[in-house]
Amino acid sequence: MNDFSERRSAFRKLHESGCFVIPNPWDAGTARYLRHLGFKALATTSSGFSFSKALPDTDWAVPRDMALAHIAEIVTATELPVNADFEAGYAHEPEGVAENVKLCIATGVAGLSIEDATGDPEKPLYDFNLAVERIRAARRAIDETGEDVLLTARAECFLVGHPEPLGESIRRLEAYAEAGADVLYAPGPRKRDDIKAIVEAVAPKPVNLLMSTNTGLKVADLAALGVRRISVGSSLARTAWTGFMRAAKLIAEEGSFAGFDGSVSFADLNAFFRQDLKDRQG
């Protein structure tokens, strides 16, 4: 098995101070381009990958083994550390989460996230105690492997429409920190005060923030609020889909090719990947 210790060490160091962006590629090509731009780490996106397979990002429509193969593809695409969007661990009970976490670690990831959304619209979040036990099981599984893999715990309260998303997110994240999570993540808040409240509540643990839309906040603004890590989820994949859908609709509905205006040229893309291949081959 490959030695991923250097990547894992570098990933942990990124979380010690400052603020960094961890963008989300959905295939090897996008991973290679993000590396080219100078990003220091990457994260998978369950949504971006699901859409590429004509599947929704819900109810584990992408089965565990397919997700693991995709995570391994992103890991091997570059030498950068990768955090796996491992959804809810592809199991409901803590024992199953622990087993699957070990399989995820075997792909070479430097980190992985476990969320507390059930996928059931009638009961969208795992009960508090079970949610904590699931994080504790993930922590134990990581420790048993002896690998220095960072565990991110996600509170999905904002995304599932909880009536008190800020308060419940903080309650859960504090408990997840005590259960062994290295990084805390509550996707959804957009207000400065909410972001700051989460950061301060779980300090000194690092906080990941999702930026899925242009709220006007920039990296420097989020750094000033104390955010340590910024991910973009499916946003880059959705941006690509936006261009594709607009151009395809113009052809289908108007017989127009105007949707191609402003596109990167074949020559530019081909030149990038030609040079990238040469660099990899030494």
C-alpha cells in the first residue's frame, strides 16, 4: 500500500493556523486543474460525483463501493491531501460506520467527514445520542488503524430545516468535538454572526465553512471570522453544469450555438493536459 503519511501530516498542519480553501473536484481532470491553480488540498463532493453518474445525491443512491472507488480516484489523481465527503458513513449504526470508515481510510485519504443527516424526510437528523455515538465510533475506527486521518463531524441542521439550526448545530458540534472530531462543520449558515458564533463555540477546534453561493463574503472575511477551512461542495460542479445546460438548451430550443461564447478553447484545454501529462511522466 502507498505511504500517505506525508499527505496526512501536511493536511493536519493546514488546520493549525490561518485559513485555506479546499475545493471540490468531481473527477481526475478537475482535480489536476485545481492542483495546477495552487490549492493545497482537495475534497470530494458526493453531489458532484452523483450528478456525473446520473444519480441524485440522496439516500445513498451512489452505493458505498462506488463512492470508495471514486474517492480513491481523486486520491491518486494528485499528490495533494484529500478529504472524503463520506456522507453519513454509509451505515446507520455506529458499528457499520466504524467498518466503513476503515475502508475509506484504505483509499489513502487524509481526512473524512461524517454527517448526521439520515436521509429520511420524516426524521432528517439522527437522534442526538446516536449521532454522538456514530462520531465516537468513527474516531475509534481511525485510532485502530494507527493512521493520522482527520475526522470532520458535520451537523446538518441548517440544511434539513431544523427550527433552531444555529443552537442545535452548536449543541451537536460541541458534543462531536468531545467524541473525538478534529474538525467541526455545520453547512448552511451565511450570516456573519452565525458563522462567528459557531467558530467561538467550538474553539479551539477548527471549523469548516461551506460556500455554495456568492454571498459577498470573501476568503479574507471568513478568515477574520475565525474560519479555518472553506469548501465549496457541489458549487464547481454545478457551475460546469450551468454552462452545459444553457448551451444545450439554446441548441435544442432555438437552434443557436451562442451558448459556446466565452468558452475555453480546445487548444487551451488540450495544452494544459498535454503539459500536465508530461509533468507526471517526468
